Amino acid sequence: MGDLVRYPDNTESRIVSGAGAALSHNGQPMAIVGSATDNGDTIVSSLQSSGQIREYADDDGIPGLLQPDYQVVKPD
């Protein structure tokens, strides 16, 4: 999150949601398909297709998944 999306007209928008606690780098959730941007758009495709994040209905869910501005809490 925090990275920029660049559009064909050279405008940019900041990514504000991501994979939550399932996948992060330096405490920031990684952007995934479904991530939102600060202008209200949603990432709908990716060049990367080999990874998956699964959330099961009978589980508590993934903390921060697609929640805007979520910060990953690192255990002590």
C-alpha cells in the first residue's frame, strides 16, 4: 500500500488497501487484485498470476484484508 497506480493519461492514484496480514513487506500490506485506490478505483487485474490468498468461510478471516490504511502488527 502506498504505491502509485499510473493511468494511460499519466495521472496517478495511491493504493490504499491490500492483502492485510496475509502478505506484507516492511509492515505494509501488498497490493492485490481488489485493492482500492484513493480516487475510488479498484485494481482489477495483475501481470502476476501464480500466487493466491484464500480466506475460508469457517475461519476468523484475514486481519486487514482489503481494509484501507491497515498496518500489519508485528509480533514482539
